[in-house]
Amino acid sequence: MDKELAPEIITKRKNKNIIIGLTAVAVLAFSVWLLRGYLKSSIKRADITTAKVEIGNIENTVNASGEVLPEFEEVLTSPIAASIKSALMDAGSKVKPGQSIITLDKSATETEFAKLQFQLETKQNEISKLKLDLNKSFYDIKSNNDIKQLRIANLTDAVENAKRLFKAGGGTREGIEQAELNLKVAQLEKKQLENEIRNKQQTMQIEIKEAEIAAAIQKSDLNELQRKLNLANIVATRNGVVTYVNKNIGATVSTGEILARIADLSSFKVAGSIADNSLDQLRSGVPVIVRINDDQLRGVVTNVSPSVQNGVASFDIRLDERNSKLLRPNMKVDVFLVTATRSRVMRVANGPAFKGPSVQDIFIVRNGKAERRTVHIGLSNFDYVQILDGVQPGDVVITSDMSEYKNSTELTIKD
């Protein structure tokens, strides 16, 4: 009769079987991994790209992007609220100074100008009338003042006569006092009139000054409107090419709305943009490489925008060769900020083999074989990678992606 096993023994046996199974799977996986590495012991020469280690200069760069723009672009805006009467130029047309581009309907503004002109003439007439009134009033008051002066002279004589008559016994003390009283009253009246003259002059001069200021303001408004009317003749002010024209004939445009753009295509700049996580590398004066297909131009950062929008910072680039034939308006280009430079270092052409870490495994071609080497990487850019050690000038490095051979120490290169 079989004896039932204890639960502890059953559990122990199950655990043992599980451990054995997991160990077998691990050994099998490791064997497959080793076998895969050993099986891949050769590579076709046509499947790889190589480059020779050389001595030269290298620049460390940070990637950015850019757009080619005319260095000088004039934006023509509407100086008045008007409607577009006609468009005389198309985008792409060459223009010279004085050539008309757009005609605006200026009738409403011209009517307003005539109204302001009439108001200014009315104000100037008011000033002339005030000046005439001031002169007349001043003349009248001066005449009254002269009359008062004559009366005072007459009353002064009357006082003297009364005093002589009193001494001669033919007059009275009351007659002298009355004559002196009349003289004092006349003198006070003259002082009052003189004060009135001064006040009247000051008041009328203030009124004239206020009227002249109001007229000057109206004249300034009139001159400004005249300037806007002159600017409403949308003409080119320099040689260039029309890059944009608002051709919505009959459409109403408001003051400041863009009507046309004229660019000088003999000189260009680049408007750059870079991710905000690289802002610490961006500042005015940083050298820049602008890449256009297989060609490149040099320049320098001239202006950095203080604001960041949607994680992107903007900056301007002044090119050393601003009139290069490679440049076209609105062309998208690759921009590289040069953050460091090294001279006479070991360098090799950049390629997929270089992944970015400072310590990497690469393959060197020697005697028909590819040998794995561990090297330290220095500066890098889109053209070259600096290798600090592990190779010698003249060594041939495989620059294509070799990640699937990372477990191989040596490969046979087949033709």
C-alpha cells in the first residue's frame, strides 16, 4: 500500500523542478546569444562605410534651424483707413524708387483734410479779430488815460489857484479842500484806469495765446494728415523686389495694415531658432555655421530674443558672405552653433557608428579584418568626431552602424 507524501515534500519537489526549468531556459538563451555572436564573424565590405583617422581641427556644434531672410526688407503699411483701388505690381516684380505699387481710395481722408483746413482758417480769423479787439481796447483805454491826465493837470492848477486866492483873502479854506479832494479823486481814477489797462492787456494776450495754441494744434493735425495722404501713395523707396502685395481690390484696410513688402535681395541674413534646453549655449557673438545642402557659410549670432515661445528661442545671424548665390528668400537651412574649437587633434568623419557617449566601442579595419576598440570621444559636429585615444593617425575606422556586432571582438571583411 502506497504511502501519501507529506505536503512539505511535494512543495519541495515542485520548487526544485521550477528551478531546474528556469536554469535550463537561461542556459539555452545564453548559448543562443553566444552562438549569434560567433556566427556573425564576417561582414561584407559593401555593407560598411569607412573613414581614415587624420590630424586636423574640429569644432563642437549645437544643432539649430534657420530661415534665410532679406537683410533689408521694407514693410509698406496703410497710413490711413481706406479701400484698395488697384494693385499695380505683382509679387516678384522688381521696383525702383518712386514706382507706384498700390493705389488707395483717399476720398474720405481728403474730405477730412478739407474740413480741418477750414477749421484752421476759422481759428486764424478768430486770432486776427482778437488782436484787432485788443488794439482797439488798448487805444480806447489809452485815450481815456490821456483825458484823465489832462483833468489831473487841470485840477492841480485849480488847487494852486485856490491856495493863492486864499492867501489874497478872496478864498476860503473849504475851497482849497474841495479842490484837493477833486484832485485826489482824479488821481485814484487814473490809477484805476491804468490797472484796468494792464489787466485788459494780460487777459486779451492770454486769449490770443490760447487761440494761437489751438490753431497750432489744428495746424499740426493738418500737417500730419497731409503727411499721411502723401504716404497713401504706396510707392517704392528703394531698389528691390516685391515679395508681397495685398491684391484684394475694393477691400477696406485699416491704419497700419500691411499692403506690400519690398526686399533687397542683394543681401541676406538668417533667422535662427533653437530648443530652450540649449539656451545656455546661445549668446551674441557665438560663431555659426549655416549649412545649405553640401555647402556651408559662416556667420555670427548678432541678436538673441529675450522671450521663449513654445519652448523655442529665436536669434539673428549675420553672415560673412551676405550676398552668396546659395541664398534664397525663405529657404530653410541647418544651423550649427560653434561652442568649442580644438586644433591639431585626431578626428574621423562622423557617421552612425558614433552614438554620443564619451566612451564607445568602434571597429578598426586592419589586414582584412575589423577589430573592436574602446575609445574616448571628444568634440563632435556634423562632419567630424574627435577621438582622444585607442587609435592612431592613418587607422581606418568603420563609420557605419555596427551595433549588431557589439558582441564580436573581430570580424572578417569579405569582398
